[in-house]
Amino acid sequence: MSSAQAPAHRERTTTIPAVIARVVLLGAVLAVVAFTVPIAVAQKQWMWLVVMLLAAVAIFVVYSTKRFIPGKYLLPGTLFLAVFLITPIVLTIGYSFTNFGDGTRGTKEQAIEQIVANSVQQTDDSTWYNMSVAVEPGGDPAAGPFTLLLVDPASGEVLAGDAETSLEPVPASDVTVTSGFVTAAKDYEVLDARQVNTAYKALQELAVPVDDTSAVRVQGANQAFVGTTALSYDEASDTITNAATGETYTVGKVGDSEYFVGADGKRAFSQSWLQGVGGENYLRLFTNGAIAKQFGAAFVWTLVFALGSVLLTFVVGFALALVLNDERMKGRRLYRSVLLLPYAVPGFISLLVWSSFYNKDFGLINETLGLSLNWMGDPTLAKAAVLLTNLWMGFPYMFIVSTGALQAIPNDVMEAARMDGANRLQTTVKVVTPLLLVAVSPLLVASFAFNFNNFNAIQLLTEGGPFLPGEYTRGGTDILISMIYRIAFGGSGADFGFASAVSVALFALTGILAAIQFRFTNVLEDVN
Amino acid sequence: MLIRRKNFLALSGAATATALLAACGGGSSDDAGTTGGASDAGGASGASDAGGAVTRADADLVIWTDEEKAVSLEEPAKAWGEANGLTVAVQTVAEDLQPNFITANQAGNGPDMIVAAHDWIGNLVQNSSIQPVQLPAAATEAIAPIGLEAVTYDGQTYGAPYAVETLVLFANKALTDVPEPKTVEELVEAAKAGGAENVLALPVGEQGDAYHMEPFYTSAGGYLFGKDGEGNFDPSDVGVGKEGSITAAEKIGELGKDGVLKTSISGDNAISLFTDGKAAYLVSGPWALEDIRTAKIDFAMSAVPGFEGMDPAVPFAGVNAFYVATNGKNPAFAQQFATAVASSADIAEQMFPKNELPPINLELQEKLSGDYPEIVKIAELAGSAEPMPAIPEMAAIWGPLGQADANIVGGADPESTMTSAGEEITKQIGG
């Protein structure tokens, strides 16, 4: 840190704008922290709380002193990297070892609570009452204990009951009844609708006994009915019992998740809960015969699709750029603008429009050309259709890039070539193209990477189809990502755990491919 | 020059990494995938863990639904709220209502109610997202039986139904002399005699459409899931690949060979083929009525016919209903509103002018039959339809059965194709 003694350096760090900027920045950080900490505490997001505090401390340490100069430059990027890149990856890997998905989102307590609550049924000739809820004077209107004051709409009789005592008639002189509802009662404080709403969770669990099996239960803010609860949960034995049939359900494993199962081992309720499943998801992925069988074919087509898209778009784009770069050509600006149009139309719109062009009986292509090609029904034709559409979508990009690169090639290079006796073709092939490739090849690699995972192009155009009879895993135009999307989400609803495992596997695969691409780019550098 | 190329390298590396993350992000947390969410997997999904696409409004009763239903519900719900001294907010969730609702409800910032089709019940129940709704006797008497059947799941009532939809047969009277054919054979003959460009506009598409194929599938004896003793669907008894479904496959194959069913007719163009006068018949639902009226087609409506000498065709019925969230802030008001919707026709009647769905309330059907004979006829025809199974396992049916239908229409061997679809479905349910 010998340079710290240099006067110029000291001068730079003490300018007034710099101090103000620093104070504003640190103040803003402090404000954000002060704003979000209570929220994080309220939502019990402990992990985020810790992360946020650590980040704030790091910002203060790095920016409040004159030291840590490299840190000042590195910290913002590192923080964003951590939040937006590393966190999703870590979360995905974490999920891949769970059964997270439809039916397995909540905790076991939530599942049990819901299973029991869902078993409340009206009795066969259930009586419905107009209900008011009351507490004793000075009682807590949110927690109870509650008393239900009921009016039988048929007879106009007023009844009262609570969790312990069953319904008893109330003398008419003790209550005020307004349009069928009890609005005031002696020895009670009647709750208003909002108070009932606030206390509703507790009220839903309230059962005013009628006889051995049935009880009066709350329905909405102002009604009650006679119903039964078939199921009850016993915490000691961790079982659910059906009082009506006497059946007992225990926790058992179905597939890779725990459910409450009957005596026959079949799951009795569809609710399950979030559990760790170890490597089950990966095991399922790698032992799935259909995937193993189709993976190779899908991989080959993915490579063909990505390479084909890049080459076709580049060849067309480059050729057009060459032609339109010739100064003898008139109206070049107009042509160039028109050629950019496909790039200006939102991709999903053009994909949907193109998909209707390929219709066998009513599509524009077959109708105009008088053909009856089954574009979307024949795997080979469908592949051609996908490439053709992607060419239309992609060539304007290559055209722009090539035009830019062409204009950057100095004229004297071409002049020199011509003076050495090269004709136009030789100049283009032997001088212009190699020079252009140096500038463009990294973009070709990027384009390849993009198309390798170009889910939209496939999903919006063909949905991966056509599927051969008896083949459901991979359609004729499925690239890896669209096939994997179907495996993860196509069948039994959302299965995030499995989908995460698939994502992690794909992550590894794409990583390897990226490494190969870098090698490839290094080779191109030798052109220089 | 070298430095610049390094930058490019870094860029392409970053691009790869971004693409990767997009793939991960799409797969991991955001979009609970129903099959359609194409744009989601691009990583651009708006739904976050915390809130879904919509932030819960601040009101005594918050209802989430899709755009059309929200428009029609807005005023009736507000009026009901005012009558009860409550504020009501109806919010539109334009896309992916179901996953957004499930996630938001789980996080505790979801709505108090949603309005949706009954076939969501299975998934909503297994995710502990909705609670039972008890309907008073007055309601159960006022509602058509199909409505109650649809919202009953595992012996429990989960919703307050208000509208019903099903598939019917539309005939273009200018193109056929038989406006209400009783059998498929009669239909084909009449359309051919009328010289229509296409006999029947029934969406098949390259991926198949098991929903629109259901009438023919059931007429030939096919079923999707068997029922247990209590009348609940039994996911271990898959009907696809069984005897009846193979007869259906053969019949569907014949219709494909005959050019009556075509994979080139899909949900995108079926209705427009009919309204353009290019098809003599159309199998579609109440949503097609507006287009048909606009096109000024002289049409007739009847039940979708079955095959000659076979069972009657039984299309799916879809029932729209109100559901109460388990984790909403105002469960009491939500329950109260559900009871109100079910017990009287008032709210459904006020919703009708802005979203003309066939009503489920018998009294309202009667009332509307003068001015809206077609709508009420669809509601009546729905009485002989079968509610679409609400069990989550239905998700495994659509893909394989649809693909099998499409392949059979395209000329694949009916028996082996249908059998393989059954095997695939069983495998997906089991796994």
C-alpha cells in the first residue's frame, strides 16, 4: 500500500461529492435494512435475515473505510452473483432431494389438519340455524370461549350452546332477535360479523354436541348446521381413525413419499407433506427406461437442431450482408430495414403464425404451393419445418452481425488483395470470410448455446411432436429441454423435486458442452 | 484484439450460464406446470414464491378468477357486499390461476375465494388449498344434479356451483338436411349428401384432443377411470387400453380413414371452419355460440350423437364454482358468500349478462329459456353429460390418450396404439 502515501491519491478520496455519495449509499443501505428486518422477522425468514445482515455488514466494512480498494469493485458483482446465480442453483439442488410438488407442499401438521377438517359432513336431515356468536362479558372476542346463539328459522325458537353444553332453549325475554338473528342477549356479548370472521379458525373447530356422533358447527359468518366429523387424529400413535367405520390409517410409504394409508397399504388421502427423499429423484431419472432409450436420439437431434440453426442462419445472413454491402447496390437501406422485420416481430407470435402455416389441409404453405405435405405429422418434415422457421426467425440477427463485421474490415485489406491479383470471389472467400469469422465466431458459439436450449421454438411450433404411435416420451422434434420439460411436468402434475433433479442433470450436461465450446473457440483464435 | 475476444468469450459463457439458469428457474420454483405454460420455462415467469402474479387486495372478501368471470362477477359481488356491510374485491388472474392461487394460499397472502372449473378440485384438495363448503337443503334442491355431482369429491362438497358447460353438436342448416342427426353414421351421410367441404369440425390436432373426442370414445364403450363402491373414481382402474377403448379406437380410426376426423382440424380452426361454411357440423361448447351468431349461420343444436347400435355419447361436463381458500384472511365471509351463491339464483343471474354461461340453477334456467334458448339447451344437455373426473390423476390422461387419438386418426393401428396409451397412463400414475 505504498501508493497510499501519494498525495494525488489522498486528494481523490476526500472530495466532497465522494463523501456525499458514500454517505448517501450507506444511508440507503441502512434504510433498506431497517425497512426489511421487521418484515423478515414477521415472516420468519431467518435465512434471508442473516443473509441480508451479512450483506449490509459487508457493504459497511468495505465502503466506509479507505481500505479494501479491490473489494469496493468486487463486492457489488459478488453480491449479485450470490443472489441471482448461486442462490437459485443451491435451491434447485436442495429441492432435488425432496418430494416437493403437488400434494406435498405443506407440513405434516397442515395435512393432518386438512384431512380431519375435510371429513366434517352434514347429517342426513341436517338442521340449519341462523347463528350469532357470543362471549361472556369481558371475554376475548378472538379466542373465546364462544357460545353459539342460534335461531331455528322454522320455529323461531332461540337456542344456546357451547363446546361443553349442548343446545338449550333460551327464554325469549333474555334475547333480542332482529330479522331472524340474535343481536343481543342477557349475560352475553354478541360478536359482530368482523369479529366472527377474525375468530373463524377457532370457530371452525368448535362443535356444540347434539348427540354422540353429531354436533352443531359454524358455517360462514351467520349460519350453523348439524354435522358429524368422521375422522380424528391421535398424536400418540400417529394414526387417523374413522369413527364411523372404525378404520385406522397409519403413516406408510407410497412411492417415495409418506401418506396416511389404510390396512391394505394403499393411500387413503391424497394429502402428503414435504419430505426429504434422498437420491430417489435421481434414481428415478436414471433408471427410467424410456428416458434412457430416447435420450440418445433426442441429444443427436438437439445437436443437429442447434448446429443447423446456427449454420443456416449464418449462411443466409452472411450472404445477404455481402450482397447488401456492395456499394453498387441501390436502395440498400430499404432492403436492410425490410430484412430486419422478422427480428422485430415478437418471437412467440411468429412461431404461432408459422405453426398455422404448416397445417396440412388449411395451411398457407400447402395451399399456395398446391402440395399436401403432412408437415406436422411426419417426423422428418416436422424437423425441416422447425429448421425453416428457426432460419426465418434467426437470419436477421446474423445479417446485422455480419453487416457490422463487414463494415469493420478495412478497405485497404481488400484493395491489397485486388492489387495482388485476387478476383472478387477469391477476395471474399480467402480474405473477407476469415477476417469476419474472427469477429463473429464467438457469437456463433453463443447462438449455438442459445439454440441448444431453445425451448420456445419447439414448444410453440410443434410441442415436440409428432409422436410416433406408441411413443410418448419423445416426439419427432423434441430437443432435450422440451423432452425433459414433458417428463417433469407432463404427467402427474407439478413435481418440482423431480424437475429439480432433471434440471441439475441438465446443468451438468450443459456445463460439459460449454467447456467443449470454449475449446472450440480457442481453436478459432489460431486464425490470427 | 485479444482482450476483446476474451470479453466475447466471457459473454458467451454468461449467455450459456443464463440459459442454464433459466432452465433451472423454470423447473424449480416458479410455475406449477400445467402442461400449457410454454413461455414460463423460458425463465420469464412472473410468479414468485411470495405472491403470484397478483397482490392480494385489501378488502373484507377477496375473490380471484380469470378475466371473463371477473368482469361478470365484479358488480354482483360488490352489491352483495354492500347489502352485508362488507367491502369486496374481485381480482383478475389472467394466467395460471391455479398454481398462483396454490402458491399464494400456501404463503398466506392468497385470496379468500376463487372461481374456477370443478376439475381443479382434486389438485386443490391434495394441496390443502380449499376447504369444504356445506350447502343448505335449499341450495341442493335448486341446483341441477350434475352441478352437485361435480363439486362432490371423496364424498365431500367443495364448491358452490353456478354454471355448467358441455360439448354439443352444431349443424349448419345450409349444408345439411339433417339438423339433429341421431347417429354418427347419419351425420356423415347427411354431410356428404350436402356437399360440405368438411363433414365435421371436431378438434383433433397433431397432439390430439381427448376432451373433444370423449363423446365418441364413450359411445363405443370407452371409459377413463372406473368407480369404486362409493362412486368415487378409482385411479388404479384405468379404462384406456381396455376392451371398450379399443372398440372406440377402431371407430375413430374408421372416421379418420373416411376423412371425417382430421389432424389438421384443431382447436385453432375448428370453430372458424364452421362459421366460414366449410364444415357441415361442429362439436364445440357454449363458447362457440357468439362466433356462430356473428357469422349469421343458420344453425341447429343437439346432443353429440353416438355410433349406430352403440351407447349414447357422453361428453364431459365442466362446472364453474366458487371455492373457499383454506388460508384466506376472511374465511367466514367467503363461506357466507358461497352459501349465498348456492342458495339463490340472484348472483348467477346478475353475472349472466356479462358472461353468458349456461346456468346450473334450475329456476334461472327456466327464467332464461325464453330469451336464451340455446344457452339453456346446453345446460339441459349437460344433464346427460358426465362431470370431468376431478382426481389429480387426470393429468396423466390428456397427453397419452390425445396422442393416441391423433395417431389413430392419422392411420396408426387402433388396437396397439390404444393399448400402449393405456400402459403409458398406468405407468405415469404409478410413478
